Amino acid sequence: MTRSSILQLLAQVERGELAPSAAADRLATLPFEDLGHTRIDHHRSLRSGLPEVIYARGKSPDQTAAIFARLAASGVDVLATHADRATADLVLAQNPAAEYHELPRLITLRQTPSTAVLGHIAVLCAGTSDLPVAEEAAISAETFGARITRLYDVGVAGLHRLLAVNDQLRDAHAVIVCAGMEGALPSVVGGLVGVPVIAVPTSVGYGASFGGAAALLGMLNSCSPNVSVVNIDNGFGAAYIATLIARASAR
């Protein structure tokens, strides 16, 4: 349950439209709900501004579907990451309004008004091979209510491609940059913009890229001081941080 939904609930009680006992029933699962296998943190959005997110990998389809259903019932926007097709099929069968995004393996359900855009985030990736991670970042941030500008395949091997979208970069409150290989793109972007850059190393590259470790180390050693780095392939983590930055900047 979000802060705004709780305020609406209290306003209904104040106006006499809802009995206190009925309001208490709606709040009964706060601050968390115990499903046996999972304790859902329904207070997460009240504390951090964003609801709890489901990490589906390692969970059974039934477990993920049960968590998804209870979060959906609370009225928040729901996001499940690293969900396979079998899990998605079960969740969508129970929640027809949800959507499965196969490339980044996300399941999303938007329940809050889409008119309330909270901040602008630009999401870049160096090449098409980075798209699964970039789309995880972009769709996660969209689910959180941010406006997203996608600028894909703008790697440093063809620097003119990046310079051609420089104007769109300058309009963002935060920038997410996904890159594998040597991971140089975030440093270049950091030198072009005056906002935080969240760098995401991807596990894209040949043997010496060491599954993204080379890009990770390159980004951690960036000479652009506005670059911060999340873990390898962690598009969701970048989206979470960028969303909080964008929301604060857009106020």
C-alpha cells in the first residue's frame, strides 16, 4: 500500500464513507504479510517511496505467483525480475492485466495513474548485445513511474552516434549506461552531462572480459566523477537508484 492510498483511506474514514473497522481490515497486512515461504514488506513504499520487488530466480512459479498476487491486491505497481516463461505464464493467468517482457525477463503490473510521471531518465547501451540489461533498467524505471528516453547502440567504437543524441541526454535528471567489453561508454557520457550517471557493466565480450568483470573494473576506475557503478548485469538496481534521483530532481 502506498502513502497516497493510505491517505485516501483515512480521508474516506474522516468523511464517513468508510467504517473504521473496514479500514482496519484493509490495513491488517501492514507492515508485512506472512505467506509461509515469504514475508511481504507492504511498508516498503512508505519508507522508500517504491514498493517491494520480486526477485523470481530461485523461487518456484507458485511462490512468485503468490507473492505477485498479494502485492497486486495491495494496489501498488508490481515488478518481478528474472522471471522465466513458466513463471510468467502462471502469473499472467492469475493477473490478466500484467505483462511479460521476454527480453529482460520482467513481469510488470501498473496500477497507479500513468499521468503522474516522476522524473526523466535516459537509458543508453553500447550495443545491441546489451539490450536485455538496458531493457531491464528501462522497463523497471517505467514501472516506477519515470519517463524514459532510450538511446541504444551508441558505443564508443562509433562516437558520432553518441554525440548525435547529446541534446536528449542533457534533458534527463539521471542517466543509466549499460556496456560490456571494456566498459568505456559511461566515462564518455559522464563527461557530457551534469547529472548522475549510473553505470551498468554487462557480461558481454570475449574471454578477457571475464563475464563483465573487465567492464566493472573499468567503470569503477572512471575518470568522470559523476559516474557510479552497480553490479554486473544489474539493470534493475540501476533503475531503482536512478528513479530515486530523478524523483528528487523533478520536485
